[in-house]
Amino acid sequence: MKKLFLYIFIVSNTFIMYSQSPYSFYGVGVNTFKGTMDNRSMGGLNVYSDSIHLNLTNPASYSELELVNYSVGVNYNKYNFKTDNSNESASGGNINYLAVGIPTKLFNFGFGIIPQSSVEYFLTSTDEIAVPERVDRYEGEGGVNTAFLTFGFKLFKRIGLGLTANYEFGNLRHTASRFLKDIELSTRLENNSSLSGLNFVYSTLIKEKISKKLTLQATYIFKPESKLSSINTQRIGTIPVSGGFGGDFQDIDLNALNLEKTKIVIPKSNTFGIGVGEETKWFIGADYTTVDGGGLDNKLFKLENVEFKKASKIAFGGFWIPKHDSFTSYFSRIVYRAGIRFEETGLHIQNQAINEFGINFGFGLPFQGFSNLNLGFEAGRRGTKNAGLIQEDFFNIRLGISLNDRWFVKNKYN
């Protein structure tokens, strides 16, 4: 029954229905967090940091923070799924992050929660050639969340250091069901995993004036290899096709198979970024990330022709502000952002690399002092139709709110 999961991409005469992504079946799901809304509108740049925004992918950016910041981001996603013989669409939304950043005299710190990855798919496939005719149904839900605590401080005037401690937790649920024509009961295999683990991220950020107007920014981010502990349960049984009462389930002894408690390796990654710009005017930069291969393998599902190899990501982007201190034109104070990203996810199915790219643009709309509303858009593609796989075309609308306040200031007058 386990091998049936592999057929979700290669079965013929298939009608496909998705809530999010069929590729969320693999590993711990599809990565749904790629940065705050302002950074994602620049292609997901990690290198850029300033004093009024949180950069949640770069701990050293907290050393730049001068105001207390409250940030929240939400996504709306529209998908179109294509195979050689079908074309389906789906949509959905989610909260992308909730975070707070607080500056102090000695160091700055922040905390929050991020839905890091998501598992959400629903698929049915019909084989009319088989006798009796059969329908296979595959469903998945869950994901991994990250609760984080970040510290950032200035080592020297131009060098910032940062550390993030992440506690990751979540649940994954995968089911595979088979229905046979004119048979009252269907069979179902249900897999559940409860995940938890701790990891750290280290980074440094350099900001250096290279001319009267231009400032250079460079960063290095290191995330060591870590592991998620997975407590697993599995049961197989029968259920009535009508959905009423009846049928029977039996728990599988995973302890005897040495699968009750397993580890999922999260590979180490390195990110290098560099950019140049004029303060409060414009910025352009690039990031390059590499991720080791061999991780993210869920030992509960031993799938053939599926590998996690080395991954990488390249991002280019920047922003432009016509006149940040204009009193006469609101549109001159808007931040105009754009960027592009190319990503090798490391997932290989049927010897096909599941790659991803996205074209981004967005706007930073100022209001009430240094607070702002960040609106972003992305159009992109994931996967391929080769070897009977699925190509996803997606369009995302993103909204982020960044509220700023000043704490720890003595009143001069009573």
C-alpha cells in the first residue's frame, strides 16, 4: 500500500483536485515562508536591512532596528495545475508570519511564529481499465511551524551579528484510500507524524559607506544541519464507501519495524548576499543560497525514484523611492520594489528536478509615521510535465503590515 503514493504523479486517466500543491507530500511539505513581504517583493533578498523593518531570514538585521516593530503577513495563492491530460485550478490563503522586534541599549531582540511549511493536497485517480474499476484517493494535511527568538547587536559600528533559536513543531497526516466498483467497503492506509526539533541560524551583516552617497551591504547566513524528531503512527483498515458507520481499523506495530520514532534531517545551508544603494533612495542586490543534499527523507514512506539532492537559490532585486520626505506627493513616498528568484528545490522525482522560479513586484505604502503597508505580487512556476509529473503555475498576492513605535523614552515634560 505504501508504494501507491508514488502513483499520484504517474497514473493514467486521472482527475486531479488540489488545495495547495501535490509536491507538499514530500519531506515535511512545501516551504511556505520565504521572507517578510517587503523582502519577498525584492525576490526574497536576505541582504537588505534597515531600521524600521524586520528581516526574519537574517538575524543580524536586528542590529539595525531603531524602533519597536510589530509585523504580520498574509498570503492569497492561486494555482493552476497541468499534466499531459488534465488542467485544474485551486486557491487558498494563510498567515505567513507574526513577529515583534524590540531595540535596547545593549542589543536588539525579537520573537514570533512562522508557519514554515505546509502539507495540503487532495487527489483522486480513476483506472477504468482495471477489473473491477478502481478509484484511488490521496489526501494530506498539516505542516511545520517555527517559534523563534532572535538576538542582534553591533560588534562595531559597521558590523552586525545575529543569532536565531528556532523551535519547530507540527503534525503531518497522509492517507491513501482505494475504492472498487460495486464493493461496499474501501481500504485506507493512514499515516500520522508528530514533529519537533530545535535549530539555530547565525549571520553577520556589514554596512559600509563606499562614497558620499553609496552604501554597500553584505551578509553571510549559516544554518547548521539539524534534525526533527518524528513520532509516528500508522493504521490500515476499511471504511464504507457511503461514509457511514462500519468497517474496521488495525494499528500497525511500527515499533517492531523500528519506525515508531524516526529522525528527519534538515540539511545545512549557506547564504551569501551583497548589494549597494543610496539610503532612503534606492537599492539593488543579489543573494545566493546553497543547501546540502540527502536530507528531508521521511523514513515512514520509502519511495522509489525520489531523491533529495543539493539545492540552491539565486535572488535579484531592489527598490526605488522617488522622494521619501516629500510633503506634496504621497506617490513620491511610496517604495517601489521588484525582484526575481530561481530555485532548485533539491527534490528529484523520476529523475526530474522539481525547480521553481518567481517574478515579484510590490509597493510599500507609508502611513502614520514610520509604519507602512507592504503589498506584493508574485507569478511563478514549480515542477514540470515531463515523466508524467505536474506543472504548477501560481500567482500570489501578499499583504504585510509593519507598525513602528518608540519605547523606553523618558518624558521631558510632566
